[in-house]
Amino acid sequence: MAPIPGSGLAKGLAVTLRTMTKKSVTAQYPDVQPELPPRSRGVIGLFEENCTVCMLCARECPDWCIYIDSHKETVPPAAPGGRERSRNVLDRFAIDFSLCMYCGICIEVCPFDALFWSPEFEYAETDIRDLTHERDKLREWMWTVPAPPALDPGAEEPKELAAARKAAEKLAAQQTPPATTSHADEQARAAEQPTRPQGASRQQVDQPSPDEPSSRDEPSSPDEPSSPDEPGPGRPKPVQPEPNQPTPRQEGQE
């Protein structure tokens, strides 16, 4: 079916009429800053303390817009008798944003999290040579990097945080002195224990004092015998031999 003549013009006018009836919204920039998405790619911020001058970002950059200079320093041994070590010290870290294509490869390959995306985008210059920003400017942009999104509550703790937490707990345990019992605890323990004269044994404590009457001084009851020879209740009376009858010992001697 052939198109109706003038149908394209009618469609265009219909779009114009719909747009004319809507309220226009004007972004008041630069007086009002726009609300950018959290993962906007503005500029690259540098966290200099994490940089080890591994040169991995400069080698992987497809535009070769990252310039790094460094030198080596000798570090004294940490313990006596140890060996000296050498480490790289960063002298220059610059990015030429006139060549950068904002691919983010340098941020992805950095093994020590020294580079981050910043939503800052107001860095236009009148001279193209001024678009090469040194590490001081990159460090200023580092403080505009938004915080990372919160982790899932059910997710595992990152290995970096777990290692840092264990190291902090170990260091705190080494610095904390051993717990000692206070004077108040010692007094409470002494109050709970039974009092006993100092230097007296258990037998000495159990013995009666001289002021207390002993059982020997008390008069015996009529039911108890006063001497072992006297028969008491329930004890048989010993048999006494007659005077004229010899004892078994005397008969054996005769």
C-alpha cells in the first residue's frame, strides 16, 4: 500500500503539538549542579599512599596518556641483623586528559586500589597543554570520589577487611596488659572464706578453750560407770576368784 501523501508531515506536527503542551524544564547550570549517577566517569583520582609504582596502569593504557617517574630508596632493616630492602618512591604521576578516552582500564588493572573514578567534570582549559594534570590535582579529585555502595547484609566480609580486623585485634591483644585482681576483689574473697586464727591448724581450732568445761570435769550420770571396773547397764559383772581357789596361772606353776 502506498503511503498517503503528507503522512510524514502530519506525524512530525503531532510530535510538535504534544511537546508544546508539556511544561519545559531548564537545567540552571552552572548555578545548580546536576545530579549525576553514582558511577559517572568524570576524572580519575589518585590515592598516592596506595601506589607502588608497579607501572601496570601505564603499560595497559591504550592511549599512553599516563606518565610516571620514580626512584629507588633503601629501607633499613626492621629488626637487628635483618637485610636492607629497596622500595620505589613516586616522583611524578600525571594523566593527559586530552588523550584519555575514559575507558577505565587503568582503574581496573590497578592491583592496590590507587585509582578511582570521580564524578568531577569541570576541568576545561583554554589551552590543550593544560589538560595534563599532575598528581597534586589528581589527589584533590580523590576526595570527590563517592563512597562505595553498601554490601548485601548476607554477603561475606571482604578479605581485605577481615585481614585488617584480625591484624588490629592481634595488635590490641599484644598492647593490652594482663588483667590483675583489684584490691576490692581480694577483700570480697577474704570475706567469703571462714575466719581462722593466723598460724593455727585445724586441730588447734577444734580443741576446746581452757575456759570451757570439759567432759572430764562434768559429774557422771548414775547410768554411766565411774570406773572401768564397775559394771554398768548392759555390761556383765566380772567373775572374782575365791581366795582359797588357785588361779589357772598358779596351777601351772605348781
